[in-house]
Amino acid sequence: MSTLQQTSSAENKMGTMPIGRLLITMALPMMISMLVQALYNVVDSIFVSMIAEDALTAVSMAFPMQNLLIGVGSGLGVGMNALVSKALGSKDPRAANAAALHGIVLCACAYVIFLTLGLTIARWFFVIQGASDVIADYGHTYLSIVMCASFGLFAEFVFERLMQATGKTIYTMFTQGLGAITNIIMDPILIFGLFGFPKFGIAGAAYATVLGQILAAILAFVFNILFNEDIRIRFRGFHLNPVVIGNILYIGVPSVLMVAIGSIMTFCVNKTLVVFTSTAVAVFGVYFKLQSFVFMPIFGLNNGMVPIVAYNYGAGKPDRIIRTRNLAYVYAVSILVAAFAVMQIFPEQLLGLFNASESMLAMGVPALRTIAISFLFAGISVISSSFFQALGNGIYSMLVSFFRQLVFLVPLVFFLSRMGDLSKVWYAWPIAELVSVACCMYFMQKINRNILTPLRQRDAVTDHTSAS
């Protein structure tokens, strides 16, 4: 098959395949890989806890920086992904290649920044959080390795997003699966020195993490070279274009800021809950672990939806854009309604997975049941935010996240805590989620008015001209 025929085949898939089948084809591999990611995060914590409680605390305190690291890589990947998909939809392979190369350069720059931070402030990051010397030592060892070897993480994001942008999401399931499985297998081997390997302790957990990322990046690169005929990764004759850089950052930076907003929210909520009891903070932490299993499939659905929407935006096919969005709503809401039912029926069993004490059960059961009410509305917010990004309006996504988490959720948690009844605090989540839905509907009206309606009008004119 010629390159032209292969490109046409990819275009037919993104531009003509029935939306229902296309969205499942694009999203299902990502949903599976996201669930694997959620699983290995939990397993990783279990092995670290076997070293010492202080080691587990150190890894937990490293989370905000690790989360920011992932957020930067993911955000730059989203920006590059949207530009590549739009260019392919517009049948402009040169622009698609330029977007891909600029994305690689930006991720390389981001790695240099985190490398510098890993060499200079890793221990200070724990000291400023009030960590003891033992915890700070554990944390410095772990975080400095993760940050200094983060080139694997950034490369993995770049090459996986390039495959997503061209509709080849099945390959990302293998790359992410390889990274997660490598981490799970190597964790106990490197931490405890099994099978003749040295005993690295907490450094072993960090080595296992970065090894998984590096192997996943290598596999993703190979898949792009062998199977991604739409993108040519060649730097010969390449020149930086400030416009392309600006477009990637315009779409991707809001994703980075949303991650930062989430970290700030978590910090503020923990500071408020600890006034009641440390058990309240533990309950909140358990909720976060459980909700990762709930929302990871939704994020995978988003990753499948974004290139479809961006491609058909570039191709000028508004009806396919709208059908993709609406079907994503249906899938997301269905998943979250099922999760809501599980939280209502089995809260004791879910908490039991984390060896919950009697006091934690008494506090956690009503907490899970109340917070889970927010699941009934969250599907609209999550899908809408990614839809805005796919159409190049990532600023809307950032504003929704900002209003939900910092303008409403944090103040609500503080206000309700002043009533002295912890059970009332948990209602802040469903209230904030309702506000988030209202914000999304407002921005969706602007999208309909400024982008989708003019696109439909142009499409109608084109059809009429063709018919004539």
C-alpha cells in the first residue's frame, strides 16, 4: 500500500467511520491502559509501605511535584495532539509534522527544567512541608531520581500523543501497559534486592518507576517509526516557529494549570479536615484512590474523543463533532452512574480494602455516599472540558477547573467545616460539581455560537455548491 493510500485510509477512519464505532475504537485501548495506570499506583504504594511508614509518607508528600511533572507532560501532549489532528483533518501534513516536532522540542525543554529542579530543590521540597529529617531523606532520594530521569516520561507522552492524534490508540495500550507492568514487577525486585539485584530501598521504587517510563517511551517511538505513516519525525531543515509554539502552549498550558489547581485544592482541603481529626484526612485520601478507578476510564474516553473532534474540526465536519461530543456524554454519565451505585451499596467493603478502623468506617461510609453524589454531574464537566481543548479553547477548561476547585469547593469546605459537623463538609463536592456543570453549559453556548454554528453554515453552503 502506498503512503498516499495509507494516509487516505487514516483519514477515512477519522472522517467517515460511524462515530459510535470510531469512539469505542479510539477510546477503549486508552480506557484499559488508564485502569492499568490506576492499579500500578496503588501497588506502588503497597510495596513502599513495606519499607517503612516514613517511606510511604515521603512518597505521598512527593505527590504534588510528581503530579505537576505528569501535568506538564500531559498538557504539552494535549496541545501538540490537537494541532496535529487539526492539521491532518485539513489535509496539511507539513503542518502536522511541524506541530509534532515543536511538541518534541517543548517537552525536551520541560525536561531540562525538571532536571535542574531535581538537582537543586528536591530535599527542600520536603523540608518546607514540615517533614522530619528521616522523611526528607527518603523523599529526597525518591524525588530526585524521578525528576532527573523524567526524560522517559516526557518522551512517552510525546510519542503516545502522536499515535492518538492519528487514530492509532491501540498502540498506546501496549506502551502504557509495558510501563505499568515493568513498574509492578521491578518494584519488589529493586526495593528488596530479589533475584540477585542490589537492595535499593526507596530508591528502588524510583528506579522501577523511571525504568517503566523509559521502556514505554522506547516502544512508543518504535511504534511511531513503524506504523505512524502520517507523521515523519525528521529534524533536517527544521526551524522553530513562535506561532506553532504559541498555539501548543495556548491549548496545553490550561491543562498544566488545572493540575496545579488540583494540587492546591488538595492541600487546602487537608488543612481544613485535619482540624477535625487526622482520620478525616485519611478518609479523603481513600476517596482519592477510589475515584482514580472511577475517573481513569473517563480520561481514557477523553483521550479517544479529542483527536476525533480536532480532526473533524479541521475537516469542517460539524455534525461529526457534535455526535462525538454527545456520545461521549452518554458513555461518561453511564460509567459514573454505575460508580455512584457502587459507592452507595458497598461503601464498607470499599473502605475495608484500606484496612479501615471502626472510627474510619463510621466517618467514611457517609463521606463516600455523599461525595459520590457529585458523580451524577461530573461526566458533563469532564467531557466538556476536553471538548473545549479539542477545539482550541483550553482556557475554558482551565476556568471551569479554577471555579470548581478554588472559587467554590475550597471555600465551601471551609464554610461547612465552621458548622462543626464533619458530615456536612462532604456536601461541598456535589455543590461544587453543580456549579461546574453550569460553567460548562455557559461556555458550551459560546462554543456553539462562535465555532459550531458558523461551521455548520459553511458546511451547508459547501453542500449546496456541490449539489449545484
